[in-house]
Amino acid sequence: MVPKLTVLSHFSIETVRLVIGENKLTNMTIIQVGCNLTYSVIKPTNFLFNVAAARTEHQRICEESFQLIPEISFEASSVEDNQVYRLYVEPCDLQLQYFATVDLHPEFYDRSEINETWYSQLPLDVLPYLNPSRYCESDRLSHFALRMFGNVQPGFSRVNAICDWINNNLDYQAGSTGESTSACDVLIERVGVCRDYAHLAIALCRALCIPARYISGYAVALQPPDFHGFFEAYLGSRWYLFDATRMAPVEGFVRIGTGRDAADASFATIIGEATLTYMAVWAEQTTPNQISNESLRQSAVSTNQ
């Protein structure tokens, strides 16, 4: 029998409600996400898959299924809040099937009221996201960040200005970058994909003493459908979602992994020899869209305190 992980809850997937209070609006939306991955495994290989929707206060899993073909034992565990699946595979054609129904309820805030946080007031667990990392060399971009964004109004406006600049000055081109491409490389070449846009934005934020971290996930309305890389910046007293590609609404992002950069949140880590031969990814909203009005789209979005 094919190994299968199934989790069911008693939430009605037809329920959508709005809650208003404390200058925030919360929308509850049901989203179905999933992926099919096929690998040609040439030699004995270890896989670490990070494709499962995260379980957070703002993201509840109503139904979930993880299957492998052929039947292979696997270990499911949580690594730094990322749900991962670890398995060892002998040569074969390996198929992974993941599906989840997610009850997503992001919170919306007034952008004009969101300020930056003094270093002395940042929580200790936020401080590591000010440091340079493998793909986000913020220490090398301080001069550029200050010259371009030092005079922009601090707070949400400044992070949004960084995203605007990246979106206006980079070309989105699939296959243009590789596993070794860093934020500095992207700034020089002015081309990249979603993870590169996120890495550059994260590096520029950190260079301005704004904590920022990488998020991998599923994205409603993303075309073509794929795993998506975006980021969060810590402002005021919480993390806010941003996407410099502007390719999908952030209120429709379903979180998979969180890390300093993409190295911490890759959908697959492979030790051995295997080739990805097929990939399909999807994220579809199944409830009526109640966040389509312009006032909400102009709000700041948070799905993690």
C-alpha cells in the first residue's frame, strides 16, 4: 500500500467570515494547494522534500495527503517550523503527490500606520534576520541601499519602495539564474526569477536595518503556476508579506517554508543523482473572493506575528 499521510479537521470549508477590530481586517479563505513531482532516480539518493503547507495561527490545514509511488517509507518531521519529508530511494521513477485544503485568514492593516522598529526593541528571535546570509549579502549592499532608499519614508513605505524599484529595474526571465545566483549577482545582471527578486529585496531591507526573511509557498493566481518565492519584513510588532515580482496577490499566499534565504526553504534537497522529469503545482481558491476590492489590496498583509 502506498504510504499516505491524511489529516482531517471539522472546519466547514464553505465558511468565510470577516472580523474587524484593532485597525485590522481578517479574511478567511479556503485554498486548495498541491503538487505532483516525478524524478528519474539514477543512483541511490536521499531526498528532503519541503512541499507541505505550514501549520500556523493564520493557516489551518483542513485536509492533507502525501503519497509516494512506488511504496517507499519516509520520515515526516518539523525542522525550524518547516514540515519536511525525508526518504531514501533506490534507482526508479519516483512520483510524489501532495494535496492540502487550507483555511487561510490573513490580517490586513493600514499601511500608513506601520513604522520601522528600533533595533533595541526588536525581539531576540527576529535579530538573526538582520544578518547577511548565503544569497542575501546585505553587508555588501549598504551603500547602495542608503543611496537609493535612505531618504524614503521609513516603515511600510520604504519596503514597498524597494519592491517597486526591483520590479521596475529587473527583468523576470525563467531559467536566467541558477543555484549559485545571489542578490549581488541579480543587482548586476538585472534579471532573475521570484527567488532572486526576494533575495535582493531581503538584502536591501537588512542593509537598512529592517529584518527580512525568505518565504516559499503556493500562490493563488500565479501564472504560470509554480512554487513561489516571496518575503516578509518585520515592521512595528509583526511580519508583513511582500512580493517584488507583483505576479500574485500576497493575500493568496500559502506558506510552505521560512528561512534566511532560499537555502533554508528549498522544495527539494537531493543528495545523490536524480533528475526532475515532471512538475505540476497549483493553488486554487474555492470560496468567493471577498478581498478583491481596492481598499483591501492597498492594505498591508500579515499571516505571521
